[in-house]
Amino acid sequence: MSSSRTSAKSFHIRSRKPREISGILDSVLKKYGLQEKIANYTFVLHWEEIVGKAIAKVATPHSVRNKTLVLSVRDSIWAQELTFRKEVIIKRLNNFLGDSEAIEDIY
């Protein structure tokens, strides 16, 4: 007859105080060099505040490449309008980001 034995494994449990997820996330982002990249996109959460309600309804940030903000725009009429307002938008955006050269162009 064969008998089945279960082997007991011992686990070492560290007793630590719980940490906030934001602290853990910050350290992981720093470790992989992503914190600055993500910080560059915080403006998306404040887009309407930066550009105003009218522009926010028709244009949304898509990406940032080589200091150029790429927007998705409702139509060609608004795309043309935004070219006229480009300098003001860039200035407001850079003021929000705290870096006068963070964004140099809008496409």
C-alpha cells in the first residue's frame, strides 16, 4: 500500500506596513525611466482648462513627438482655425507644463 504524504512548506511572511499604491507606482516608474514621459502627458487631463471649452470640443491631444503636439481635430475648418491659434495654445500649454520649450509646434 502506498500512502500519500503532503509536504508542508514553510513560507516566510514579512510584516511590513501597507504602502500606498501611488508610492509603489512612482518608484516603478522611476526605475524604468517612465516618470518624466508620463508627466509630459498630464496636460491631457486639463486640456479644456488649457485651451478653452470650444477648442476642447473639437480637438483632442493624440501624442507628443519631438516637442510637437499631434492633435485629432473634428474637421479641416477647425484644423485651419487652430493654425491661427497655434502660438497661443503652445504658450498656454508650456505655461501649464512649467517648461517654456516643452512643446514647440502643433500638428
